[in-house]
Amino acid sequence: MKRNGLIFGLLILGLSTGFTAPLGLFDDSMEIGGPDVDLISLVELNNGIYKIDTLGSTIGYRAYADEFTFLYKAMTGNFAIEGTPTPFGLYGYGGLMIRQELTNDSVHASLLMTADSSKRGTNSAEMSVYPTFRSIKGGATKTDGDPEPGGLTDTHTGKVRLERFGNTFYFYTFNTSNQPVLIRTEVVPMQDPVYVGLAVTAQTAAETGVFEFENVAVQEFPFTIERILPTDTLTPNATLTGVKLTAKIRTGQNASTTVHEIPPIGARFTNMKATTGQFTLNADGSFDWVLTNQTSEASLTYDVTLGSAKTVAWQGTYTDGSKTVYIGGNAILPKMPVWGMTMTPVKIDPIFPTKLEIEDFAPYEANHLWGLVGDPRLPSGVAAMSMNTSGGHAVEIPVQITKAGTYYVVGYARGEDGNSDSFFFELDKIPAADATTQWNISGSKTYLYDWVSRENPVENPRAFQLDVGEHFFYIGNREDDASVDFIVVTTNRNLNLSTFDLNAKAIVGHGIDKPFLRTGEKATVTVTVAVRDGVSDPVSVLETPPLDFLISNLAVTGGTIQTGADGTIQWDLTGITGQEAKLTYTLTPPSTTNSWSMAGTFTGSVRVGTDAPMPIGAPNRIAVEGIPIPSSGKTVAVFMDVPLNGISDQILVSDIRTAFGTQITLYDDGNEPGYVMPDTLSGVDMAFISESVGSGNVAGKNYHVNSAVPMVVTEQAVGDDFAYQAGVGNGTVNATSINIIDNTHPITQGFDLGVVQVYPTEMSMGRLDNPPAGVKVLATDPANPNRALLWVIEKSAMVNNTTSPGLRVMMWHMLDGYTDSTTAGRQLMLQAIGYALGLEAPKIPTAVADFMLY
């Protein structure tokens, strides 16, 4: 690490001036982590423009340490930095940075722009900006992600902004109206003081990176709350004395806030003492500390007795205006987590799911290409991240099986996008690094439960036949930046991942052998209850099948059952501690005369003793195909994951066939035998592209460029290609509603202008930010008028200097979106399909619950 002289227009080789001086807003600059040659970088300020010319191979990209030049100042509290970065030349990665230390492996949060897409290792475009952060000292840096320009199209030429509120960081771009667009929120633990400034690396060891920064400004906010822990290490079950929360108020400012401090998992608070304000201990073990118009520093101390976990996180928050943010400072113990190196096989409970924290184990090889990441939103605070794409590098997890049988694995994992949403996974050997071991996860930038599956042959969840004895699970890199917190090993195929609670006394699984029924078919439903060993409380299960579906063949392996007049099944069990019991029954659907599929929803709960009931959830939907209308003589090509054959795809294919009288031809984007994608779309009247496909596979066929066939698309990752601006602008947003801004179009006719709820609960939606001219936007995100959620490109429209050869309709529905749609959401999809086919769409009655898919 070499300290620089701040110089103007001068590049000095082989010597150091030893001279330092402030430069504009900043106090100093430094070459952090190298580079290997003895070069002092050029850092200058001319006419309000900062320029940094530097070597350096990376800021954390597939590396545990950084090599870059940093122009910085030390700051405390909450603040923001913004500016307009512009790269010069073919190399480099530069932008805004907030850094804990000036070491090369420091924690940091950065918003960085790439000068050269080929050096990013993903499908980026030049001048795309990326949230980039290392959350554990010496750990992995998350930096991958499809470009997120926010308010602009293929390249970002406006300002970017990075805000710190406690440990919560907000990443913004600015749209063409110079309004900030929030593109990401992350939680990165940092303690005052921190360093804020401008960072530039060449992103290659052999070249020079050059960036200029205009409109650079730093804004301070009135106050912050910081937590300091009295130790750097963690001893399970220990008591920590004197944990301190401090409210820091800037001179002349005041603070009114509510601090909500949450104990780490298994821990409890005692001995709270505040210098001022009001605090209340809550029934769940948390406490609230309320400060009103505070003008000077205030503090609160407490003691905490920890549980048995090896790593823990504090998840406390405070309010700052309209924001609720994570308390700053220390948040994870130990403060520098390391791999646990567990070598003794962990005994797997054959009845109750067994949780295995990934950081408790170890990578298989010394050069393992895995790193640890910290996130206080996780109860353990620590997860493991793939840092490369080589499947031979794996984390090894030894287990001990005491009862032979079929086992399944659930992962709690996070993907960043379509370029970082998979691992390789294998039993008792290093993964083969091909489709036979490929485990795909969500790319939603948040940790979610996901069954370990495989790509080919398709198996979701993947079944593992385990004999008694020692076995090993291996998680291998496939795509960098994908991370996994823990895995759960279970014999229960029907676990409800939407309500999964590993701390519960009982775990419920809900299974439907045929979630989509053809005419004349029936379904078998299985409810499985596993009770934790040592729990002797009685268990009561309430299962309510969908309205008007008939129940028969009720059977249980234990306990007693009775049915109510409304179809509710009550199942009571006693004395099954450490055991599993099953309820099965046959479900017969009601008859229909409608041309669209009907659907029903299961509801229910399980109660252990006097505890609050827990919901029984997914899979909780069943659908029945409609009665086909007479043939319209039209043919539709449907592109989907044919082997997966998810319920949403089944319902959509059925509705296209029955409601419009079409003939369906299925194509698999993975080119499964019998479903190989054609080179052209000749001979069909419409193409439907499901969200279950891989975007690159379909986009690579160039149907959107060379075919006049109308297309309806729900795969958001091809939205950029279909708008003829590949690599930029598309992504997802979580929401329940769309804002219809044009109801004169045939797709939106019959709907009022304004907000329409299309999902019953908040779910992922595909979006296109700041669509270019030629794209007709019918509905936007209610929270962002520059974000299209339903848009059309008419035949012959000119978009980004390209004439569209045919109609293109992009819908917001993600993988389960159609299944989970409200009647309004489903009606809009049918009207989009009808418009593309030139046929009238059926009108779904909104008052009849049987016709709804939620």
C-alpha cells in the first residue's frame, strides 16, 4: 500500500514524493493493494472535474483483495456521495466508494462503472453501473449482476449516488429527467470512521484505467445510530457485558427516532440502561428506545447472553425520516468469520429436517474459489459465495445417515441475476460440472429457499438415495456471485418452503401429485407432519380443500380425522414425538363449461399444543383445464422448459389452447429431443415465450429480429433484446400492482386508468426501464413512471434504429406469475394473447371465486 502525492498533470515513475495535500472535497489518495510495478497514479482536479489515471487489476472481482487508486476523505455518520463518472479508453472500472479501511481486503460498498464490457465477465455494456460490495474483511466481493442503469438505456451517462444510513446502503442512478432511481439496497456492516471517495482500477494488470468525475458532491445527514460490541470473537452461550448503542447527532441538528434492537438467534437481553429517552422491553425479547428532538449524543447499554450458534447477527433497526435502516457499526460475531473446518460427519435426523450452515464446513481444495460474505439480515450473519465458474471447486459437507432412504436437500441461497443463479451439486463425488449436476436458483438478489434440483435429466427436487453410513454433499462453483447460507437435508418431499421454519416444533409438508388436471383426472393430496424429537404436545392439523372440489379416500397413518360440512378436514395427533405421520385423500374437481382453466386454493394450519397456528402453504393450488372452444385454425408455438413443465406453463398452454381454439406446438429452449427449437417461426400464427426459458437460448435464435410472427413474452431477461438494446435496461421489481397509463389499446381496453392489482401479494415482475422511442408503454410501475411493466412494439415500429418485423408484447409475469395472478392480471394476459392472435379474448367473471387463480 503506497500513499500518493496529489499532483496535477504529472506521472512519476519509480519514486514517491511524500507530499500530500487536500484535493477539492478530498483529503488524500492512495494506491491500495499494488499494483506490482512502482507507479504513482495520476490524480488531478481541473475546472471541477476529478481525473484518476491508474493501474490495478481489480476491485474485488473474483479476488479476495483489491488493486486500485482511491481519492478519499474520512467521514462519520450518515451521508451520501454522488457524481458523474466517465471512462476514457478501453479499460477500467471506477465510481463511488465507501470503505471501512485503507487495506486491500477491507469491507466496502461501491457503485462502479465498467469501461469495457469484455473485462466484466458478464453480458454488460460499456458504461454500465454495478453495486459492488465486500461485507467481511478478506471475504468475497459481490459485483456481478446484469447492468442496472436505472433511468437510462444502453449506457449510463448521468449521475450516480451512494447513500449510507447506518449499515444500510442505497445505490442510485439518475434518469433522463435527473431524478434519482433506486436500483439496489444492501446491508454492509461498517463502523465510524469510514473513508468515502472516488475509486478507479484498470481491471487488468497490464493496462491503465482512466476515469473523470463531474458534479461530485457529498451530503451529510443529521444523525446516526451505531452499535459497538465489546468483543471481536464469539463464544457460544457466553454473556457479553456492555453492548453500546450510541445516537450521534451533528452539531446544530436534532434527532427523533425509534431504535428497535433485536437479539441474535437464541440470545436474550438484560440490564438495559439509557442516558436519555424511553426504552421498552418487548415480549419477544427485543426492545425499543425512543428519542425525541435529541440535540446531543445519547447512549444505551445492555448485556446479552448468547445462544449456542457459532456465528450470529444483530438485526436491529432505527428510523430516519421515511427510512427504516439497520443500526450502524458492529453487527456480526465473530467480526472476522472464518471457515469452520467441520470434518466430523453431521448426523442427519431421518424425521425432522437437519440444517447445515455452509460456513461450518470447508472448501475441498486450498485454492477453492469460495469466499465468505456477511449479511445481518441472515440469522447467522454469514454465507458462502462462489467466486468463479469452475465446477471442480467445491465446499465439502460430510453427513452421517442413520436410516437408509430417499433424501432431499433444500438450499437457502441467493442469485444476483441470470448470470449468477446456479451451482453444481453432487453426492459423494466432486460435481461433474455439467447439466447432470446443475442446481438452478432464483436470481432475485435475496436469499430464498430452493430445492436442490438438476438440469438434465430434469429433477426438481432432486432425490438422493442414501444408505446408512457416511456421505458427502459437494456444492461447486458454476456462476460467480451466487451465494448459499445453509442447506437442509430432509426426507420430506412436500415441505412448504414459503412458510418453512426450522425452529418450529413441527414441520408440515403439502403435496399434490397432479397440480394440473386434464378432463376426467383426479388428484391425490398428501399432508405430512414431522414432530421434533422431545416435543410431546398434541398436534392438530386443519386442511381445507378448494371450494366445490370433492374429497374421498381419506386415510391417515396415525391420529384421528373428522370432516366438517364445509369440507374442512381436522386431523388430531398425540404421542408422535420424533416421528412422522401422513394424511392422504383423493380430490375430484367440479365440472365446468368455461373455456379457460379453473383453479382452487388449499388453506389450512397446524397447531402444536397451545402455540399459535402455522399456515400450511405451497404447493397450495390446483387447476383444471377448460373446455376447448371450436378450432380457430390457428397454431401457436410455445417456448418453455418442457421437462420442468411447471404448473404456470401448464395453465398458460391450456388457456391458449382452450380459450382460443388453437393448436399448440411445444419447443424446449434446451432442445430436448422432440422439442428442438426451429430456425424460423414459419407456419405459426403466434409465439409465446415463457419465463421458464433461458433468455440466451431464445435470444440466440433471433426470432425477434427475423420473424414477422407476433410474440407474447414473459421472460424478462430477453426484454432488452426485444427492445433492440441488448444487455441493458431489463430486470425485475417486487410489487403487487401495475399502473395502466393507456386503456385505449386492445390489450388494456375495459380497464380504468390507474393502479390495478395483478398479484394478491408482492411478487417479482419483469420490467424495462426507460423504454426507448417506438415502445408503446401500456402500464408502468406505480412507484416509478419510467419503468414499463406492460409494453408493446407494434409491427414496423422503429426502435433503437431497428424496424421490428412483427408485433412484440412484453408482460410482467414471472415464473409463477400467471398461476398467482388476480382475475385482472389473468384477464390482461388473455387480452394480450387475443390481440396477438387477432381473436377475441374471453371475459372472466370477477365475482366468481372458482375462476380465480389465487
